Amino acid sequence: MDFVFLWDWVEFALRWLHVITAIAWIGSSFYFIALDLGLRRDGELGGADGEEWQVHGGGFYHIRKYLVAPEAMPEHLTWFKWESYSTWLSGAALLMAVYWVGGEMYLIDATKSELSLWQGIGISAVSLTIGWLVYDRLCKSRLAQNPTALMLLLFVLLVVMGWGYTQVFTGRAMMLHLGAFTATIMTANVFFIIMPNQRIVVADLKAGRKPDPKYGKIAKLRSTHNNYLTLPVIFLMLSNHYPLAFATEYNWIIAALVFLMGVTIRHFFNTMHARGGMKWWTWGATAALFAAIILLSSAGPGGTDYDEEEARAFTPAEAIYAEAEGFEEVIDIVLGRCSMCHAREPGFDGIGHAPKQVLLETPQEIAFQAKRIYLHSGLSTAMPPANVSWMEPEERAAIVRWFKAAQRG
């Protein structure tokens, strides 16, 4: 088994873990926000702030919430923290595996900057902490008394970071890093604010002191922010599968509109759970924002034109595959079996844009996509889809021989 084969499975495993932990975190977050907003505050509550009866899985649940804390510390207390931590840690590992190890292909856009791979990785790592430091300072200022103004400033911060990322990174990396940037704020809220404040309350209870309600209010503010940021983060994480979202001139504006959609969608459900009625206008606002995103995705050029008379030289990474035995044969195979779809102007009926914006029209582009060609058309039969162009087993074997020859150097 070669390294590329095993590494692809490592990426798959990390992505699987990330999705599972994210489902757990998002599920518990949405549940508790809905529960908190829907608590009933009528009747005898015995010192509780609200209660709710729920039915699920054939059983009934009676839930009570204490605004600060109960009179006595219960013997068993379930903490909701590892869902958040494991989501961030698995996401960070996946980012490193895809965008750091595969940085020459996915991270740095050579047409935008002349950064080395290590400089790009440095920007990637350092930038993820900036959002939390700025946001935390804002939350600890007087703006904490004005949640609306605080959210607007957070929105501005996210838009600025999206624009900044797109000046350096590929569109795909910009979207992913903006999602990671936001997710870092969310997890830091849990690790640095929500959990420590809850521990203070628990310690006061154990010591027989009356807990200060301010700690609960601070934690609630950060939890609410996380609630409104969740849906945009999911969009940004999924965007790498859809070039119409990331590989456009206005991708950072698309990201900004997605954050606004997160607000309109959550406002509808939060208001509904709080028994404040159905705010149907949010549906119209969300549809209008999404329509604007669709228009922006086709408003500007999505790629760089190729001039056959001024073909660029192979980069060092591409040269490894271009100089390997069998490259000329692979060029013929790819041009005959793949390029009718993976072109600037696809010739296959029903294909308007090159899938995943992967272009395979020139030797340079074929060498650049060597790993994908090897995994998708050599080791597996993923491409061409349903083998619509009739790629023969012998051709797939030729791709494998070429790639392994390049790996041997």
C-alpha cells in the first residue's frame, strides 16, 4: 500500500469523525436553545425558573431549569463540553491533513500572492486565533449590554476576515478557513467562558455560597452567539464540494450573505420555540439572500483563461509527474476520457461547468491533478462517473503505473 492511498483513508476517517462529533454538538446546542426558549413558567415550580414535559422514544421526560442554580448540588451532573472540543480538534486535524499537507494544491493561490507553502500554513494557523481575541475583547466591553450592536460588529469581523482570506488563499481554502475561524470562536466560548463560569457556580454551591447570577448571564450570551453561527459554519464546511460557491470572484460576499441567512433562519425557529409566533417574513428574507448568492456565483469569472501560445512552465511539484514514465500516455487517456467534462467549455451534454472546477485540458493541469486522477481513475472507478466515456482497465492500469513511477522518483 502506498502513502497516497493510506493518506486518503486518513482524511476520510478524520472527516467521518468530524461529521459525527459536529452532529453531536449541533444537536445538543439546538436542543438546549429550543428547550430554554420553550420553558413554561406557570404553576408551582419549587424555585425553578421554568419546566417542560417532553415525550420521546416511548418515554416521558420532566425537565426543570434553575436560573442560577438549585439549592443543593445534585450527586450526578452531566456536562456538555466534549461534543464541542472533539468537533474542533477533529476539524483542526482535518484542516491540517487537507490544507497543510496538500497546501500546494488546495491552500495557496499563486495568482494572488507569492507566499511559500510554509508562509501560507503560518497564516492559516495564526489567523484562527485572531477572531477569538477580538471577539472576546468586544464581549467584555460595554457592548455586552447591547447584544445587537455586538452581533453587528461580529458580522463585520467575519466579513473582513473572509475578504482577507480571499486575497491569499484559494477560494476553497477561504471558505473552509472562514468556517474554521468561526468554529474557533464557538469552541473558545465553550472552553474559556461557558465551562469556567459553570464551574464557578458549582464550586459556590459545594461551598455553601449563593452563586452570582452574572456568570450564568455571560455564559448564556456566548451560547446564543454560538446558536446563530452554527448554520453558516455548516454551509462553509460543505462549500468545498460546490465550486459555484467558492470558485467565484465574489466568494467572500457569498460567505457574508450566508451569515445573514444563518440569522434569519435561527430567528424563525428561536421565536417559534419561545412561543412568539411564526415570523414568516424570515422565509422571504432567507430566499432573497439565497437568490442573491446564486446570482453572485455566476456574476464574475470563475477561473483563469489559458493561452496555448503562452503555456506556463511546470511547477516543481508538477514536474515530478510530468517527467515520470508514462506521462504522455496518460495525457492521451485523460484528454480522451476526461477532458470533455473537465474543460473551460465542457462538451458533454448537461455539463455547464467543469465538475469541482477541476480542469484537465493541458499537460500542466493533468500533472497538477495527478493525485486525484490516480485515486479516482486509477485505484478506483469513481471517474468517469458510470464510466460514461468507456475508460478501459488497461488505461486505468497505465495511470497507476505512471503515478507510482513518479512517486519512486
